[in-house]
Amino acid sequence: MIKVLFVCLGNICRSPMAEGIFRQLVEQAGLSGQITCDSAGTSSYHIGDLPDRRMRQTSKSYGIELTHCARQLHRRDFEEFDYLVAMDESNYAHIASHTGYRSEHKDKVLLMRTHDEIPSVSNVPDPYYGQLDEFEEVYRILLHANKRFLNYLIQRHKLAE
Ligand code: 4NP
């Protein structure tokens, strides 16, 4: 089983949506028996909270129900997951400075937009202080990036769809 952890700051906006979109793509590809996913935040701000209402509303309009309860990144996540996918460079830096992080974990920490074709744009923007249309924009970015990330996993691990 390949285990993927999506990571943002609060674990109530970007990473739970990334988790929901990715899970839907994995199911559509018939790969649920081979890939599993979860999400976490680098901060403790929203531990136990459901995703932001605007994020749930946006996801629901695309057929994705977000029921994840926010949790904080833990040192055991570095052993448990094969990939830790950061939403932005700040999350990435936080992961790399976490007490659970060791140099041999470097290859499993990625930026969500690493596989996008626009190499100069590396961050999934944080919509928390934005308007509803910014949540829509994050959905589009995450759908695109997750399709590419899943294709990368399929090729790298020679998964049969
Ligand atoms: P997220 O968004 O990292 O995508 O979950 C945020 C959620 C909450 C806060 C910041 C960003 N906050 O400052 O509470």
C-alpha cells in the first residue's frame, strides 16, 4: 500500500481538499486497494475541527464530502507515510525542520505543484482569508496537480489501473 499525507498549515482548507480530490481520483482509477491518503496541519490551531465551511461547500459542489477532523503533523508520520505532500514552500520548510524529520526522509517530501507544468509557480495559495472564488481556484489547482501526481505514482510504482 502506498500511503500519501497531504500537509498544509491549518489542515482545514487546502490539505483536506487535496485529500478528498486525490481519494476520488484514486477511486476513479480503481486504485483504492493500492493507494491510501490522509492529511495533517503543521500548526495546532484547528485540531479536531472539520474543514472550513467554505471548503466543504466548494468540495460538495464537485461531489466530494469532506469529513476529515484536523490533526497536527506528528513525528510518526515520517515513518508511516511514503509521501508527505506540502501545499506551499512554508509548509515544506516546516516539515523539513520538524523533530521527526531526518535526512533520509528528504525524498518523500514533495511540493503539491512539483508535477505542474509551470515550474515557477510552486505554491497552492492559502484561501483562508479570501473570498469564495479563491476556494474555487484552489479546487482547480488541486484537481490539476493531483491528476499529475497520481500519474507520477502510477508510473513510478508501475501500478495497473
Ligand atoms: P490551510 O488554511 O492551511 O489551507 O488549512 C489555513 C487555515 C487556518 C489558518 C491559516 C491557514 N489560520 O491561521 O487559522
